[in-house]
Amino acid sequence: MVIMKEKEIIFATGKRKTSVARATLKAGDGKVLINNVPLDIYEPEFGRLRIREVFLLADKTAEKYDIKVNVRGGGISSRVDAIRQAIAKALVEATKSEDLKRRFLEFDRSLLVYDFRRTEPHKPSRSRQGARRHKQRSKR
């Protein structure tokens, strides 16, 4: 495993729907800030737990780095997924570890690979009901 140089800073981005997270990773003692809020008090709790999955998979590797993440756009869940992706990409780039990359991909492919799915645009004359919703028709 190759460890990055002392003064080196690594940038990585994570995206999900309209959320964009930018992670800055540098050598340190394991502090994680998300929009200047420590991960330990980040709300909501389910988001904090999903972000911690990345650190559980990385074992002791993540404790050697300080990570600062700025995230904007989208909703709560897509922000969390964007944060997870940005942190995972930054850790893989910093360590250049194929084992870590493989672990992330086996656990959840979206940790390293962009999810391109979008909601389908609503069609005219029924836009409130949904994209494919039609008026119910009687057969008899």
C-alpha cells in the first residue's frame, strides 16, 4: 500500500441525483467534517451511520487522514450518498490500494461508480399524477 506524501492534498467528488459532494483529504489524525460539522454530530442519524460504513470498510486506513466534505443540492438521502462516494473515492486515490477498491465495489458499487438514474419527466395532461399514469378506463 502506498501512502501519500506529507503535504499532499487529494480532492474527490461524489454525485447522486442533484447532490454534489467535494471531499478534501490530507494527512492528519482522522477528523471528518461535513459542511464544517463533525461527523459525530451530523444529522440525521441514518445518514451518519451510512457515512460510517465507508470508514468501517477502510479499517485503520481512514484514521491517518483528515477529511473535509462540502455538499450541496438535492435531498437528505442523495446528499449522504454523494458524501459516501466522495470519501470512498478520495481514500482509494490516497492509498492506491486495489484491495480497498475491491472491498468498496463488493460492498456497494455506488461507493465508487456514479449512479446515472433520474426520475422520468411527467407527461402533459396528467403531470400531477405521475409520468405514466392514465385515467382508468372501463372495459364494459
